[in-house]
Amino acid sequence: MTMVAPQQSRPWWPRIRWCLGLLLGTIILFVLFHDRNELSGTSTVLSNARPLWAVVALLSETLSLASFTLLQRRILHVGSVDISPWTFFPVSLANNSIANTLPGAPAFAGAFRFGQYRRIGADASLAGWTVLTQLLAATTGLAIIVLAGIVVAASGGIHQNILATTLVAFVVVLILGTLLVRRHLLVNTLASIIRLVQRITGHPRGNVKESIDQVLAIMRTLHLSLRDQSEILAWAITTWLFDAGCLVASFACVRGAVPWYGLLLAYAVAQLVSALPLVPGGIGIVEGSLTVVLVAYGAHRAFALSAVIVYRLISFWLFVLVGWICFFFLMRAAQRKTPVPPNNDELTLAP
């Protein structure tokens, strides 16, 4: 007699949040495009776009994802695992698509990277350490971009009373930088929170302490030197800057004047908004927030909206499509490498 395990009920809230987020993004897009005169102006601007600058924007976004690949390569190198940037670049493309489209994207993207690190030879502890270090580096890099954007915007003299915001951003950068250097502090804090929740609710199930202790053990073994930390953070910042470069090239593509004082701040705000667990990839919300801030810093509305459209078409829609194609081929390759079990009654899942 064969026992069939009952299927676990899937959480309904992420799906509802995903649908509500899409609805919110649709509303924002409607607000942006409801004015026929504005839509006509944007259409005229886009019809006069310069294809060469669209190619430059595409190249800049490609370099952003290449920098993300090199960021992962640098972290794994500390654990004596080397990867080829050329062969691992499709993994970065697939990870980008997962992070921008699926509900609960950070968890799915982290799990995907974890599996790919294991595939290339990293043990479970090193893979978990790499995911955590990469996340901290990327977050710290974005915080630095936010701080730089605030300082540049303040130098333009448009916004006043910005000292408090600058101090808050500086404190955030300081805290994230400390966590990047002393990552075990974050893991210990998370471990305490997880254990407390586990005692109260009984979830998550399993021996969480054992997994956390494994990650802490490898953190004690792998020491990031000052050079390691500097190079990892530099690659994280480079990843964000090349992505921002795609936005700059998009302005040139639509023949619009770049609002330099507010560009970095607008970009940073849009990235923070896209990280909110509301809409996959921040659809609608990113376009709205980015356009509003750019216009606030002097960009013409039609040119700002046109540049944002070009930027999102390239950095989001095009690379999401390419990334899912890469994901399909990566899964196909993983299935081909998975040995077929001799017993037909057994089921083996491909990594």
C-alpha cells in the first residue's frame, strides 16, 4: 500500500498581495497616461527617439548585470570557489527575472541563487553565507547611492531642510556597512528572533538552530579582509550605477535634458519603491515615482515619462524576457545532468 503525503496548503496572502499590487500599479499607470495631450506628447517624443542611444542603454544594463555576476564571483572566491563570469551570467539574468516577477520574489531569488551556488561546488554553508553577503553588499551599495543622491540634490538648492534626511541616510549606511563587516551580528539577531517565533507559533518547523550554526561556523572560517570588503562593495555600487546609466542613456535616446541634480535621488527612490513587497518588479509604482521625482527636479513631463518608458522597457521587460529564457535552459541542463533512478516507483526532483 502506498502512502500519499497530504499536500500542504499554500499561503494565500502572497497571491492576494501580488494581485493587489498589480491593481495598484495599473491605477498609477492609468493616472500617468490618462491625459490625452500628455499621451500625445509622449508618443511624439518616442517617435523621435534615437536608436543608437537605446543601444547604449541596453549596453549599460548588460554591464549592470555583468557587475552583479562579478560581485557574486568575488564573494565565492573568498570561499575558494571560482566561477566563470561567462557561464554564470545567464544565472544572473534568470535571477533578475525571478526577483522581478514572482510573488515573494526575494525568497525565490535567494533560493535560486543558493541552488546555483551548490551546483557549482559550494557547500550549503558557503552558499548561505554568499547569499547573505551579496544581499548585504547590494543593500549597502543602494544606501550609499541614496546618500549620494540626497547630497547631490541638496547641492542643487531645490529642497531645503534636507539635513535631517541626510543624517538618517548616513546612519543607515553606517549600520549596513557595519553589518557587512560583522555579518554574524545580523545572523545572531535573526536567529534569536526565529527561535522566539518558533517557541510561540511552532513555525518554522525543523532545527533552525542547526542551520544557523552552520552559517555562523563558516563566517568564522571565512574572513573578509579590508580589500575583500572594498572590492565587494565596489562591485555592488557599480551594479547600481550601470543601471542608473541606462536611465541616463534613455534620456539621451528621447532627446530630453537630464535633470542631473535629481537624477540619482529619483533613481534611488525608484529602487527603494521597487523593493516594497507590493507589485512584482514595481510595475506602475516605479514608473510613477521615478517620473514624479524627475519632474520635481526640472525635467519636462513628456520627456521624463518617455525616458522612464524606454528605461523600463530595456531594464525590466526586455531583461525579464531574456532571463526567463535563460531560466528555462538552465533547468533543462539541470534535468539532463540528473541521473534517472533505477526504481520507477521513486521520484527524484531535479535541482
